[in-house]
Amino acid sequence: MEIKVKVKANKNKQEIIKVDDKNYIVSLKSPAIKNKANEELIKLFSKELGLIARIKHGLTSNEKVLEVKPKDI
């Protein structure tokens, strides 16, 4: 399944806001430097939502498309 994520890097707290089934807004503590925010995004989806995620589009953008699937598959 693919979802769209708008990333806000360098914030005070981590937060995932579900807009609808396919759109999320995510706040991350890491800065968008040297792929740190992308790494935190993947870890946060795994930890909080129990999903395996990979960035399909938008590696250097704040608007990303993630391919996600449940951990147990």
C-alpha cells in the first residue's frame, strides 16, 4: 500500500497525524540533513504503527510517498 506523508523536520517532538487513510503529517526531531529525518521517519512508522516502510518517492522533499506493509508479512 502507498501513503503520502508531509514531513516537518527539526521539531520539538515526534508526532504522526493521520489526515485520512492515505495521507499523514509527521513531525520529526531530526533535521533534514544527511538523511537523518528520513531514517527517523522509517523508524517512527515501524515503532508507532507497526509498519515496514520505505520511501518510494520524495527522498529529498518534505512530501513523500511511502510504500508500507505490516511487519508480520
